[in-house]
Amino acid sequence: MDAVQTFLAASHFAVAGASTNRDKYGNKVLRCYLQNNKSVTPINPRADEIEGVACVASVSDLPDNIESLSIITPPKITTEVVKQAINKGIKNIWMQPGAQSDEGIDLCQKNGINVIADGSCVLVVMHYHEH
């Protein structure tokens, strides 16, 4: 199984950088999971819920069943998100285009995390469409 298939085979997902603004990618990625009937937890320290789904404030606050994490954050925040993900035991990380952090990628590789950071976009792979 390739990196993308492994990522998508998870039973529960999370979105770091989830946004309440429907024009932002952090919202579109969340809606993409919902459109595909995936179980997903948005991460946003300033929102209680997004798109009707309860939020957690940080990766550290995620339930333990999260296997795959989409990251849509600025690169310097991505590195911190990766560190929290390692501590949480998350197995798969997808850094959306623009979120990639060399240090974060390096940390993933050193910790045996399946990382996608090649510029591929989860919205394309999962056939996201605006409503």
C-alpha cells in the first residue's frame, strides 16, 4: 500500500488548522472528510465546533483513536503539530501544500511516521467538491 492509501485507510482522522471560514483550506479539508463519510475531529483552539463537529484545542487533546492527521498550518506551526502528533502516537501525517516543514518531515521520518509532504493535496485525491 502506498503512503496515500495507508493514510486514507485510517478509521478516524483529524485536521490541524481546521477553520471556521469556509473559504479557507482548513475548512475545505474538514468538509472533504465529511463528504467522504469519514470520522474526523477538527483542531482549532478558538472554536467549539466547525461544520457541526466538536473541536479540540490541540493535537494533544485528540482522542486516542486518531491514526491520520491532516496539517494545514504555517510551516513553523507544522513542526510543533508534528511534535505533538509523535507524542500522541499518530501514524500518518499529510502536510497540505504550503504547510510542509523540513524539520517536521525529518521528525516524521525519524519516528517512523508515514508522511505525505510532496505537494499532493487531500482535496484532489478525495475528490472534494464545493456545495
